[in-house]
Amino acid sequence: EGKFNIRRFHDLLLSRLRRYLGEGSFTDSLTSLEDLAAQCLHNLHVFRPTSSAQLAVTLLHLPRYHANESRLQNQEIGLLAIDSMSAFYWRDRFTLEQLRDAAQGSSRANLPPNPILHVLKSLAKFRASHRPVILMTNWGLNPLGKPLATGEPESPFYRQHLHPFPAPFEPHGAAEAVASLESSQPQGGNVTPRGGSRPRLTESGLPLHYHITLHPSPID
């Protein structure tokens, strides 16, 4: 979303290093906490795509980037973070609605899929080849329940507005989320998944292991 602040990230990194390592552990060393933070930041690579298509293409080219980038060739990619998956939601939705309107009265079977599908498939491919931890942020737009008189949502969870993104808190998506998670786990020779057969992955092939919902603090 173009809001990542590298200076703020540097300050947070220094604060965390001081908390866990302490300044005293580096007093007799040639390496200071500032130098250590600088070394850590050499392993941080930031990409700024401007559309869902660019995001999908960037993810598809990450293996080549990893192989050709001198600072990364001998390093393992431990974390892949996308902030946020909803960054191009309104633009993609507007484009899809225009295409659907143009296809009225004709066959709509040839309409392109939601661009988020290409992003999820690219993520699934990169996960299969490099096995990083993938962290994706997502907007909360529509609460599952109706808002109360106090203004707080009745449910702490939100409906999924990205499709075909996993929707574990909705009836139509909960079973798919469980099946996707079970399909991603290694199966022993005598282990039979739930239902007697191996569950299928969702359309994107990307399982969701954890979902954390954050709420802003109310302001008087």
C-alpha cells in the first residue's frame, strides 16, 4: 500500500535488539547494535507493485531474483510479507464489474477470473519451492454480525471480501479452509484424512494456517 516506513522499521529493529541483547553484550566487540541492525537490513528486500497483476508477476519472478541477487544467493528466504492483499481491491472490483456489464446478453463464461486468484496461485507456487513463512494482511470491511448500538460489531470477525481467498469464519468457507489445511499436511501411510478421502486444496492451492483479527482502539 506504499505505507512501509524503513526508518520506522529501523527504529523498531534497534529497540528489539536492545531488549533481547542489551547494549552491554557489544561493549567489547567491534560490532555495535547499529552495525548489527544495518547487517539485518541487508536481508530486507522491499517490492512496490502498483497492481494485482504486477504483484502476481513479482511473486512468480522471486525464485529467479533469489538465485541472481548476490546478497541472497546463499541465504534462505524466511519470511514473505504482503501488506496488504486488499491494496488493489477497489480497482480490481471496478474492472470486473465493467467486464460483467459489457458481457450482459452474451456468454460470461470467458470472463477473466478475479486478479487475486493469480496472486494466490503465485504464492502457492513460491511456497512449494522455497517454503517461507507467508504473512498476508487483509482489510476488515464487512462484520459477520450487525453492529450494536454502541457502534462495536456484534462479531469480532469479518466477511471475506476477496475471492477466492480463504473465508474460515463463513459457513461456505470453513469446510474449504479445513480441507485446505489438512491437504497441506504430510500424511502417513495409515492416516486417513477427515471424511475418508484426502481433502482437496482450495482453488488457489494455498492453505491458511492462522488468522488473527486486530481491532483499532476506540477513540473518545
